[in-house]
Amino acid sequence: MLVSACGGPSEPSVMPELPPAQADVGGGQGSTPPGSEVPQDNPPSQPAPPPTDPPKQPSPEPEPPSRPSPTQPRWPALQTSIPTYELTLSQADYEALHAHIHDPPSQDFSVMGRFTLEGRAYTAELSFRGRSSKTDPRIVKKSWDVRFDKKDRFEGKKNIELLAAWKDSGYLTEKLWYDFAASIGLRASNARYAHVKLHLVQPDGSIITRYEGVFTELESVNKDFLEAHGFDDDSDLYRAGMHDGEMRPPPQESYQEPWDKKTNEKAPWDGLWSFLDGLNRTPPHAFPAFVEEHLELEDYLTWLAMETLISHDLQGDARSYLVYDRKTEKWTHVPWDLNNALSLYNRTNAVIQGVKKSHPLFSFTPYDPKVYELRAERRVFEGMEDMKPGWSTLSTRIYDDPGLRARYAARLRELLDTWFTEENLGPRIDSMHALLAPYILPGPDGKARDPYVSTEHAARSAEYLHRFVRERRAWLLEHLEDIESHGEGALVIDRVGRDASEAFWVQLYNRGTAPVELGGLMLTGHTRLPEQWTLPASTLEPGQVITLRQGAEGAQALGATLDPKAPELALYSADGLMALDVLWLAPLKPGEAYGRQSRGAERFGPQKGP
């Protein structure tokens, strides 16, 4: 049988019969056999005397262990054995999966088969998963999504995701970082290794069996995940679209895929749009209170610290999740694709690789050079010609706020001092590598049992991660002061307002000690479109203000276009590859203004006109 959004073979596949389901044994209370009743102690012939002590109460159920945290980190249990998962499907269906590899992501092509562990078989819907891992012709080893029947689920799960991790030399990076996330209290997917055997049923009923190697089984983020990680059962679960993750309300860019809603699908999306609107419309003076009220802020600060530690990259492609917990009435960010990190020892590169230790601070923000490099790389692709620099409003605003930034810096330093150390991570890396070594390193015949691994890379994978932790940590310790100096640039957007005619005006202020050349700098009313308007040549002396107005002429003209319903403003370097200052505002009425209190300060509030 074939299940597909876009058709498939008309004849049912030949499948071996499933073995009968095995009954559970043990776990219940047995009845007393006839004639073996429990004897009474001292059957009374007279009324028993009253007890002198109150009856002993049963011991309370032990409380589950508290979630780890950055101050009390705790590694999850170390995996010491690897289960073998067996996937059975017909040869015809296997070929059909390959034939549909390039289908649009919205058309999830799948076939019916079975999943077996230690003789226990489950009917399963099988499909290839991922984007680049599925379509990259170099990657013969495909990742799998295995979905179970509602009435017969493996470990009670709706589905499991089996990641080929082909690029991850030694298969260490992704599982290590998911374990690390769990160790510091982030609610992220659990990960474990599994062997995968593939049984392909031929038209004549014979079976070809292939060992596909070691996979990383990653816990799906779905309703099962919510329950397992302590969220309210009725929580709303959303997933960001591809090329997004920017935490902006609609409309999206044409090249961005829409958000998905994974639970309560028929309920309105108002909560998500309201939260994203608040992230983008709350003015700076009210922003800390907004995120304290609506976001699990401590968890997000921990995530930002971890993102910095592991050099997380390509966040716009990660398609991370947002959970709205109806009980706490707060949002939680759930990370995904932790292999999108420059800590990845990539087998497509040379065996001898230097560590990418100097990934910039403030990742996935307008202060990250990588977002502009990615834009330049992708604008050559069809449909991406108009791509804008992509980055997170939420992360940017946390880094821009002095108080929130200080909390992030303290969290980062705490982990650098106590947990992100070679002394802590090294033994974990070595134990994981030892578990995998019999399968990914050459045996007596010079070949690895895993048919797809690069043995030369695998042999160096643990040492590479040791070096990454050691060198990344040293680099970050040297650059912690750069976090504190963020936002100390000389030229700032000082005030924004609207006059009686509803036209916008903007004031730039030089709070530095040297003159600033304005000519060539870019000022924009769309924070993701640096080149909207280029400032004409002029010089701003220390302590001097320039007022730019819509409708004015000459040097005082304001060419940037602001949206009255969603005003925002960004000042960029002359090459458009670095934000110098960014400001988000609530809508302003005619005659209202907003800005720094006092000039050049990092405090903001309502202002009078220029």
C-alpha cells in the first residue's frame, strides 16, 4: 500500500506478513492461588486492644528530579549500547521514495512498511526526511521519518526521526549538543544512536538486507514532546518556516515558507501573531517587561548562551519551534537542527581542518556578518533574487537592551567558567566516540562496518571536538568585553517623531569625541532593507544633532520610508553589511516623538519635538 500526496504505484506492494504482536509480560499484580490465602496474624478471639501509635501512612511518591539549569547542570544518562532498528518495505516502494525526492516539501510522499525492534514489529509509514540531506546527490544514506499507527505506537510515540548525519564526521556533533542542551535545562529533543537495517522485499518474495549504519534518533517536537517535557497538554505548538525564524509578524517575504501549527490546528493563530507583533512593536523602554511577561526569558537567555558556545549557524533554515503554554501563559523557544553549527566537523571538507573558533558574537542579528554573506550567496538562486538579510528580532532586541544583555553575558560567562570546558565535555566526547568506534573505524579488513562513514574523518572526530571546545572557549573569554561594549558606537538614532502634517522626522546624534562622516551611510524604515536610502555627504561634529524630515529639501531631507502602523528604523554602514543602530517603535500619532533620554543615552521614552 502506498500513501502519497502525489500518487504512486497502483498495485499494492508485496510485503511479508507481520509477526504476531507479542503480549506484555509482568508489571501486574498476581492473584492469590486457590488454597494459598494469606494467613492472618493472630486471628483475634477477643477485640484487639487499640493501637498505641497511629497507623503508619504510606510513603509519598518521590518527586521527579528537578530540571537541570545553568547553575545546576546535569548530563543526561550516557548511552552505553545501540539498538538495531529494522525497516522493511518493498523494493518498488523504496524506488518510489527515491523517485519523489525532489517533490515540493508540502507534498510529503510516504509508503507503508514495518518497523521492528528485537522481534517486535509495528506497522509504519515510512518517508525520507530533511531537505539538503534528502536531495543532495552525494548523500546516498538517507534520513527517515517513521510514523506509527495510533493504536500501536513504538514507546508510545507518534513517530521517530532517524537522522543519517552523513556530513557529521564521527556522528558526534548533533547528539553532543542535544545532550548539552538537556544538561543545562533547555527543553530540547532527546537524542540517541541506533543502527538501521533495511529489508527490501523483491517481487519474487525474496528479501535483500542492507546495514545502513549508525543513525541519530531525534525526538520529534509534537504533542508527545509537550507532555514529555512538562508543557501543558493543551499547549499551542508552532514551527517557523524555511528561510525565516526572524520573529516578525506577517507578511513574509516571497521566498519564506509559512509557519506551521502542530497542535490545536483548527484554533485561531491570533496568539502567535500578537506575540510576534509585540516583539516588533513594543518600544525599547517597555521591551524588558514585555519579554518577562510573555516569554520564558531565562530559558531563552540560556539558549542564546548555548548558541554562542556552539557557533550555531543558518538559524533561518533551522525551523525551530515556539510553544505557548496555556497554563503559564508564556512562550518557549525550542531549538532544532543543532548540527547547523560551525562546530560541525564536516566530512565534505579536508580531513585536516582548522577549528572555526571565531564565529562572531550576536549570531543571527544585524550585527552578524554571516547574515549578509548568506544573502549574497543565495541571491543567485531562482526565487531568492530579492532575498534580504535574515535575522531574529527577538535576539537582536535582547542584545540591544543593556539590562538583558548583561544577563545574557552573565549566563555565558557562567557556562564558560563551569560547564563549557574541555574537562567537562572531553570525557563525554570520548565516551560517545568509544561507543561508536567499533562501527565507524576500520576493522581488521581495513573497512568500517558502517558503509557510508569516512573512516579518516571518523578517526579524528573526537579530537576535533576537543579542539573546538578548547579554542572556542578561549576565543570567547578573550571577547567577553565586546559584549559589554556593544551599543557604544558614536552615531545613534536619537529621536523619531511625526509633525502635525503626519510626516516623520528623525534625529541622528554624534555622542562620540570625533567627527562622523554621514555620506554613504544607509538609513532605512525597513530594518531588513539596508539600501532603502543613502545619506548625502555631511559631517556631524561631536555632540551635534542633525534633523531629517520627510518633505524637506537638500541636506535636511529624509529619504527613508517609515510605515506609520509599524514604524522601525535602522542605520547601516556604507556597504550595508553591518547595522550601526536599530530602533523599534509603537505607532506615533501626529505631534508625538520617541527617543533616548537623555541624548545618546541607552534609556528611552516619549519625547517632545525637535
